[in-house]
Amino acid sequence: MNKVTVLPCQFDDCVGYDLQINDHDATVYDFLLALDEFAAENIADCRGCDGCCWERAPLTIGDIPRLATLLPPSPYPCHAVVGAFGTLSIEDGVVDIMLRRREDSSCSFLDREGRFCTSHATRTFVCRSHYCMPKSGRLQDLRGAYVNAGIDELVRQLLAEEAAGAEVWLTGKIDPEDYPANPLTGMDEPMQVRIRDIVEPELWEELLEE
Ligand code: SF4
Ligand code: SF4
């Protein structure tokens, strides 16, 4: 049995999707594989639809390695990726990092005429885990937990790159203590983080329920 199963579930008036964890060592990457399998069996190809490519899409640390493959090698990969593909803002000491959008709100990776993603293989966790169907509460909560940890770790890494010589975007503007180390810290492939390490115990118990 796969470590994570993503399955259809019935909501009041339509079908959506839910997940179940089958293994205590299941990772976020296992969740994405299960989503890919679910989509291949249950959802038509997105090509020709751009319905969700006009919305806010957070960038997380786990997105950096794949997006960095689109760029020349850099000693500061987080700065390189955010500089090339993201937007960064600070409000009241809180950092927000998103995929860059054009003036018309479309994602900069969207082919607006063909209505397809030009970077499908490197699209972000948020894009990979979203389908235009209702999501169960526990699935939404897991996405939220990973995105929050992933943005926080990206901020930490940006600060570390600045300390090592990268252009200063954040240093002196935010309190580093607001971004302490978390389970993603130091991982070469952050999507390999164990799900149980990034969710609250109550959510973990919920994710194990059949
Ligand atoms: S997931 Fe997004 S792009 Fe794919 S079919 Fe649904 S709205 Fe369109
Ligand atoms: S990265 Fe691709 S899938 Fe994600 S919002 Fe942009 S165009 Fe859409």
C-alpha cells in the first residue's frame, strides 16, 4: 500500500478529494505522488484551462530546487529563484513570497493564449496540490502546515544567503527570531520532510483516520 492515499470524497452536493496517511514515515513528497496518481485516474488534463493560474501562489523552500534548474547555477539559489520568478513583500515584519504575476494577475508561467503552464514540471507545491474540486478539511490543513513551514524556511534561507553576501532584501527589516528553525531546516529536499514532523498532533491523528 502507498504511504499516502488520495481519494475522492463526497461533499454535500459534489465530489472532492481527501487523503489518508498509511505510514508513520509518510512524507510531503509521498502526498504529491498520491495526488498525481489520483489526478491521473480521476481528473481530466488541465491543458486548455487556466482557471487557477490567476490567483496568489505562495513560494516555499521546497519549490526552490526545481525552479533553480531553470536558471544558471548561483551561490544564492533562493535569491536567484525569488528574484527571477517571485515577488516579495514585507508588512508589519511579516514576509510574503509568491510566484510572480503579471499586471493582469496571470501567473508569469502561464501561456495565456494556449492556456497552459509553461513550467508544468517545476510548478510549485501549491500548484501541484490544488485541483478545482473541494478539499477535505484535513487535506487543507496539511497543505497549510507545509506552506507555512516552507515560507518560514525560505525566509530563513534568504537571511542566511544575505549574511553570506547576497543582495539585502530582508536583513534589518524583519526580526530573525520570528523565523526559527523548523523541521525543513537543513534539508536538501524539503519535500522529503515527514508529514508528522510538520503538523500538530491533533491533525496527525486526524490524518491517520480511515
Ligand atoms: S486545476 Fe486549475 S487549471 Fe486544472 S482544470 Fe482545474 S481550474 Fe483548470
Ligand atoms: S506555475 Fe503553472 S500551474 Fe502554477 S499558477 Fe503558474 S501557470 Fe499555473
